[in-house]
Amino acid sequence: MLEHVCERVSMARYLTSVIVATDDRRIYDEARRIGARVQMTREDHLSGTDRVAEVASAWEDAEYIVNVQGDEPLIDPAAIDAAILPLLDEPAIAMGTLKKRIEDLSEVANPNVVKVVTDRFENAIYFSRSTIPYPRDGGAVVHFKHIGLYVYRRDFLLKYSGLQVGPLEEAERLEQLRALENGYKIRVVETDYESLGVDTPEDLARVQGLIDAGKMAVRHG
């Protein structure tokens, strides 16, 4: 799985380096085995963003940092590029991420599916495990789920760990709320990419089937 993630991420147009950040010696050893660049980090980080910030502190020449989850072997390189582009164009944006229109209505009320609402400039207003927006009069409402891929300006990322953790982040257990609670903008780009993280054996079997199907399509296409 780790090898698939590294291969997919390396295909993104705007990335120049791929580094595996981990506090687990098993993951470190596997990354070394597949030839990936890897860095051990502290074990006491509160979030993945804090872990990425530790690694970024050693890369003075990097202007932008992308945080990709290591359990998404089908990550779309084009989605990574789409999240990066707004930061290249607008210096005021400290952080970027992705959203996807919810098509399975059962996801709207699922607290494990994080929802996001944005303003008319596509900046995040709020992220929540609850149903947002709430259709009070029962009318049709478009809901978007958050895709947990993040792009940061390096200078902002290095400040992140020192930002105050607010009541919203504590309540929702969503690290991206720390940026909003401290007054930073998060640009949210819509994508068709469907995030498929591997959290259970069933997830692994599903993703393996998709990978195998993709290989067959290439072989016979």
C-alpha cells in the first residue's frame, strides 16, 4: 500500500520530492525497502499536520508542502495538482484542500464523513461531522464531503503547531479547524476524486480489487 501511495504521489506535476513521515519503525523499514525517502518523527504529535510540520522544518527551500494520507493507494495525482494551484495564484491563501459532491445520501448524516461548506470564493466557512448545511424546510441542498488532502505554505505550516487549539477543533476532532479558528483562509477545490482510505480488512480487499482491475484494463486496453 505504501508503495502505491508513493508512486501515485510522485506522478503529481507540481511536486518535486516525496517523503514518508512516520513514528513507526515498521513503516520506516518498509519505506526504506521500497526505496522511498523517509524520515522518523516524534511520537507526541497531536495531528498529521503537526507531524508534517516537523519534517518541513528541515526543508528550507520548499515553498509549499502537501500532506497526503499514507492509507490512500488510489490517490489521484491530478487532485493533488488541483489543490496546489490556488496557492500558486493567490499569496493570501495559507492552506488548500479538496471537496467532493456527496452522491450517496447516507453519507450526509454519517459523522465519519466530514462535511464542508464554503463561501462564494470557495474559501472554507466550516468543517463538521454534522449535517451542514441543514435543510430546515426540507428543500434540496447540495452537500460536499471533505477530502483529507492538505496543501500548506511552508511559513504557515511552521506556525501551525504553535497555534491555539480552539473549542471547535476539540469538539469536532478536526485538525483543519485550527486554521479557521485562528483566522487563516483555507481554499477548497471541488474534485471528482473519491477518497478510498484503507482502515479495515474490507477496505483493503476493495482497494486491491480496484488495483487489480486497473492492471487488467491497462493490460487489455
